[in-house]
Amino acid sequence: MLETACEYVMKAFDLGLPVSVIDIGGGWAINYVESLSEWEEYIGSLKRSLIDPNLDTMAWQNSGLGFWAENSKIRGAANFSDFYVAKSPAEQLTELLDLPLKNLGLTFGQFVVESGITLYIEPGRAIVEQAGITICKVLYTKRTETGETLVVCDMNRSNLNAQDLEYMVDPIIISQKQGKEGSGFLSGNLCLPHDFLTRRKVYFRQTPDEGDLVVFPNTAGYLMDFSESRTLRQAIAKKLAVKQDSTTFSYYEDDKYPAL
């Protein structure tokens, strides 16, 4: 598609049309997890749990997060994005600029320079990669009929909803108490069966309890802005901007921060 766009630019030049920009859109994929091997092992374990009834269920009611077993084979597709991305946004752009345009006999980067075209890119969430946290308080925990732990939080799915895709990063638990390891599902505060913060089972180093804080990392890019709504009759999550000056931190309400 990129080579075709460049060829159309050349045809436009021949026709005397004032083409000045190629917009390659976006956004750049960003990385959420540190280890590729851990990520692949998790996906493998999820699929194996759908086939082997002796293995631990890894998603709510063994839903498979988009996968399912059929005749001992895995079908379907994940309802979550690839949270491990090996290349940084800068490396992704470099790879694109080095892409050979076979019919034109040069790379895309060379074409941009030699043609005088302005290149527009739309990095999207990559602008705030590895930035932002979402914090909520645990209201209470309870046991389900099947013996699973359900951690009910003072937020709802719209506060942590990237186009209704599953959020695959384990949260950080902040507690004043000494807790035990465990597993469970994070639920929102709405009386709706689909209001889960995580439909996947989370394995806690310390199982959350009433009053604990649950911190979701790397959520500055889009994680709430597309679906949060006042129609739920719930308070809209407050967004704070944090600024560091030397060794001190200050925070401001987000809509007031740019004016400071």
C-alpha cells in the first residue's frame, strides 16, 4: 500500500497536481509486558486450560478470552491485543523508512527526501507509552459458587476499557496489611454481568482486601477515553496530571494543568 501511494504521488507530479503530503496514519504499537517468554507461556497455558479439564481455569467461566476448544483443537481469536511488542515505536518507524520500494528502486525514506514530500505520522498512544496509572479502591471480596475469589472494586469497566478489549497487565496491589498469594477476578461496581475489569484470572502476590488500592499501570493511552459515560450514573473518573520538580511532585486536575 505504501509503494502504491508513492506511485500515485509520482503520477500526480506528472499531471502537475500539487501533492505535498503522505499520511501513513497510525498508531504505533507499544509494549506492555517485559518478557516475551512469559507472555507466550501465558497464552499457551490459556489454550491448554480449555482442553485439559485438570488444569486451572484461567478465564471467567472458562470463556477462553476469545478462544475455545473444539475436538481437542483451539479455535477462535483472542479478544485482547498483543501486549508484547519487540520493537519500539522509533524502531517501527525506522523499519518503515527502510522499506524498499521495488518498482521505484529506492527506499521509502529516500523517496520522502528526494520527492520533497512531507511525511505525516499519527503515533497515537505511543506518545504516552509507559505513562499513566489508573487507581481504584477495593470495596469488598467474596467467593463465587465455584469457589473463585471475586474482588469488587469502586470503578467499572468503562474506566479501563480499550475498545472492550481485555486488559492483560497484572495490577499492583497497595495494602496496609500482610496478605497471602491467591487468584481471582476483578469486578466493577455495576450490577451488570459483563462488568468485569478482568475476565481473565489474575494471580496475586497478595490477594486484595477491602480498602486496598488496585493500580493498573501504563493506562495513559486511550484506556478510558472512548467509553466512559455519565449515562451510567456513576462519577466520571478524575484525571490528575503529576509534575516533578527536582525531588518534589505536584499534582493538578488534568483540565487545569496546561494553563499552569
